[in-house]
Amino acid sequence: MYMETVKLSRIVMKLTPEVVPCLSTSELDSDIVLRYGLDALDREDVLEIIQYSISEHHKDALLQ
């Protein structure tokens, strides 16, 4: 099985560059492990990865 580790910024810039302004620098700098590599992704996959990344970065945030 081919696996590839890439930054979220690379994934987003390739398939959904319009969402870059919506993501923080730390989110864009996240390492993402792709089971079948970057070329196997489609737009829906990227949106799911972005959603997961946002939730991971905010899971310990306190709401006031």
C-alpha cells in the first residue's frame, strides 16, 4: 500500500484553493497521512480532511 505524508496546505492548494483564507496557519501546516497518496484524492475527500483538521485543532478550545 502506498502512503504519503503531506501538509494540509499542499492538499488544499491542489484541489480547493478557495478555502485557504478560511484556515489558520497551524491548520494549513498540519501533516496529513494519505493512504493512497495525493493523486488519489478528490474534492469531497479534501473537504472531509479539512473538516477533521479543523475539529482536531479546536477540540481543546474553551468556549466562553
